[in-house]
Amino acid sequence: MLVSIARFFTTSRLLLALAGFSAAMLATALIGQYGFNLHPCHLCILQRYPYAAIIALGLLGFFVIKSPKIQKNILLLCIALLFVDGSIAFYHAGVEMGIFPGPSDCTSSGKTGQTIEEIRAEIMGAPLVACDQAMIHILGLSMAAWNAIAAFGAGTASALIFYTGQKK
């Protein structure tokens, strides 16, 4: 079955599919932000950059670049970007669950022994949304956890399709 999928997904088609997947993921984040007031934290924003790059690279590789070698290199870069995004999302989900320490500028520190001036400066300099506070849970997982699953899944599937297609 993977061989038949790999036959359908030529390198250029896979680039277009990854651009579409990334656009859907980015649209989901933006709909959550603007449609449902799920404001992003710093780590949420970082997870959007790889998707934006994949959209640009995928469209460029599908519509502009006609060299199979360059298309394959672009595809490998897009796959790598999916794993980068999945890693950021995995880290973010871990921060939300208290497994990993979050960035100092994006998590509630719970420091004690501060002066009033230090507390005031920390509050005034704090981001509106803390990275260790999930805005929503869907089926028990935060959006960051779902993003990690989706990005790692898409990256793995794309790598398998690419690898299987190379063996033709």
C-alpha cells in the first residue's frame, strides 16, 4: 500500500501536500487565536514559523522549481522542518505538563523573597500568556501536544513516502 501511495505522491505532489497540510495547521492556530480568543504564548508563536516556511518552500518547489534534484532537496528540508516543529511542540507540551522547565520569560516562576519593585517589574515585563498554561485541552491534550503528534506524524509519513518512492 505504501508503494502505491508513493507512486501517487511524486516529489512535487508531496511538496504541495505538505504546503497544504502546513496551511491547514497554521489556519487552525489562527482560527483558535482570532475566532476563539485562544491567545498564543511565545512557544506557540515559535511553532508557526516552520509551517510558514514549509508553505513557502512547498509552493516554490511545486510551482517554480522544475529540477527534480532541487525539488528533492526542498522536500527533505520541509521534512526536517516538520521534525523541528514537532520538537518545539513536544517541548512546549512538556512545559505545560511541568516535565520541562520553560523559558524564563514565558513561565510563571513562583519566586519568593522579592521586593515590591522586583515583583512589579516582573509583572509588567511578563507576556500576556504564560507558556506553562495551556489555553485549551482537547481530548485531554493541549494544542501543543496535538501539534507535536501532527508534525511528527506528517514528517514520518512524508519521509516514508519519499524513501519508498526513491526505491522505485
